[in-house]
Amino acid sequence: MKLNVSGAYLAVPVWTNPDCWDRYYLTVSCGGRLVYTFRLPEKNEGSKDSCDYYAYLPLESEDIKGGELEIDTDAPYPVAEECFFTDTPSYGTEGAEGDILHYHAPYGSLNDPNGLVYHNGLWHMYHQHNPMDNAWGNMSWGHAVSEDLIHFRFQGDVLFPDEGGTMFSGCGLINSQGAFSLPKDSLLFYYTLAAEDKGEEGGEPLRHFTQRLAFSADGGRTLKKLPDWELPTMASENRDPKIFYHQKSGAYIMSLYLTDNRFMILRSENLSDWEKTQEMSYPPMWECPDLLGLSEDKWAFMSADGYYYIGSFDGFSFVPETPMRSLYANGIPYAAQSFSGVPDRIISIAWLRTKNHGENWHGMMSVPRELTLGEDEEGFYIRQSFVREAAPYIRTEDDRTVIEDRYIREELDAGGYQLKAEQLEGDHDGI
């Protein structure tokens, strides 16, 4: 089907099926150039004729405006036929008035927080997002912003799958040194390009993941991929780059997941050329590493599952000095990331692995927590507390601090050792 572009967004109808997300395909091209590519689920038997929701795909590129889109799909339901153009995407307003403390996207499936950065008075939270179903897949980056660090509003999707693969997790930072000949006030976003399977070796699929770069010159509203930079594959599924500037040694530091329980630390003075300085294995740690400076000489190395060590870091190598500990009391919090652009605080948000109860969306985010250095009879540990911006919503129960809305209850034990998150069933008064 061919359509002349007559709006800033293409609205695509979506029928959800969390049990089968990759049965069919959808491609959108303009002038022979691929613009969007997605997998679509099989329509649930007995699904209503009307779609469950519309996903909104931006058409802001100058080579698309006024052009002709070609929409191609093998789905046996009317995806192409029911697409339309609009200048005003309908994202909904839930959470904007303060009734929801745990962010979720208005549609689609959400997972890892990505690209967390504080910039020009706004808290930017990007996240893994499948706009085409309420189940994992089609990894794109959604975008939400907040003025108060508590109530985040969805701004739409900003990074999408391309010919090379899907957009896995990554980080964001302010381009304060003007790298890549970009403005110093621009934002840089390092992400993993997750390639499709490249054949098999010994019966196992071969993966080819590389680290790539996007930037924003408009305050984070739109992201553009930088095609001429990549960090070559270090291991088949290396992913989740997290970068910060290490003042004492004068270089940028990247933590990178490799495979199994292996991680790598890399170093760069210009954000373009990276040198490996350490490779380590910390079972059972897995995915999404973050290296945090808790004090002048105490650092924490943590992974997606909340396991961490306290130790030292000299700009080249991390050395554990404590036994492994855990930030979480159960398995709902996962893949936390800390904000960049906040020099005097460590603020972390985790994905909450919630169940879907028939909504058009899936997955939520935790209330932000501040991480500081604690010490007890066993030594140093990460002390967690809900950020001070959440004070109006915090209550105390015995020796625990609690935040709750109608979806999620979070509690921190005395001393801030572990976070416990619980998905609430039915109606709750919440805040």
C-alpha cells in the first residue's frame, strides 16, 4: 500500500498477542529507503475487529516529509489499511496528575531503563520498548521526561530497529567535550545494535552485537544515529554500555557486559577510541553493569540482578574488597541504571518485571532511589533510600519505608539494604 505523507506521525493499528509476537512482518519505506521494520504478533483467536491501540511512528526526517510511504506486511489483518497520518499522537495522560508513581508506557512492552540523563532541568528516561505488542520484542527506545523526578510523561519512541538489528540497552551523557564535532550541549547515547542470528556453529545461533552511537541536538527530543562509529564485537552478545567520566584519571570509562558472567572495562579520552583495561568474571552477575563512585575511594560494581561488590577503582581496574551483596529482596526489580549529569548524587531507577493483566501495556519502573555508602559490622555496603523528591509519598511501617500506588508497593528495610517490590492485585487506594 502506498500513501502520501500528510502528517508528522504514522499511526499504526496494533492487535496484541503476548504469546506470539514475531509471526508476521511490517516494513515502511520511502523512496526505496527502509524507514521502519517490525515483527507483528499473530492475532488472538476471538480478538475484536478493532485494534487494541495505535502506535505512533515519527516522520520528521526531511527526506520523508511530502514523500510517499510504501507499507508492506504479510499480516492477515488490516494493518496497512487502517494506518493514518496525524500531527497529534494520542499517548494518554495517566500519571501526569500525580496519581501514578510508577511509570509505564501508555502502550507496548517496557523493560530496561536506558540513557538516563539530567539535562537543562529535565530528567530524561529512555527505555527499551516494543511499540507493536505488550510482550518483549522489536526493541526500540521509548522516551519519558519529568520535571520533578517522580512523574514521568511518555514522549514517544526515538530509536527503532533498522537493517542491522534491534536497539538494545545503552546509556546517555552530556557531550561536554564536544566529541564527534557535535555541540557541547548535545547529548550522546551509546547503545547496542543487536544483530539477527548469523547462521549456526555447533548447533548454537551466532550473534553479532556491536556498540553504536546516536546523538540529540534538540535537548533529547529526537535522536539521530551516527553511522560512522561503532565499537567492534568483543564477545558474541556484548551489550549494555554504561559510561561516565573519571575525573581523577582524566578519561571516560565504559562498563560492558560480554557473555555468561563476564564483563569488561574500557577507557577513552575522546569518547571514540576505546581501549580494554580489564576483563572480569563475577558469577552469578549478569547483564547491565554499572560502576558507581560512592566516595573518594570506594566504588561499587553492580549488575542487572542487583548483585554488587564494593571495592576500589583507579581509572583502569576495579578490585572487589567485600563479599558479594544484593540490592533486592525479590526478583521483580531488575536492570537498574544510574543517571548521568548529576554530579553530587547517585540516582538509580530499576525496571519492575510486572505481569500483564490484560492492559495494552506491560512493565513498569521503580520510584528513583539514591545510593550512598553504608557501613555495618560486616563492612561497606550500598545504602538505598527513596529520593528526597518522593518525600510527600513516603510512609513508615515499623522499621521500613514504603511507597505505594494502585499498581506497585515498594519497601526498603531498615538501613536501606534491600528493596522489595510487589505488584498489587485489584483496586488499591495507593497514595
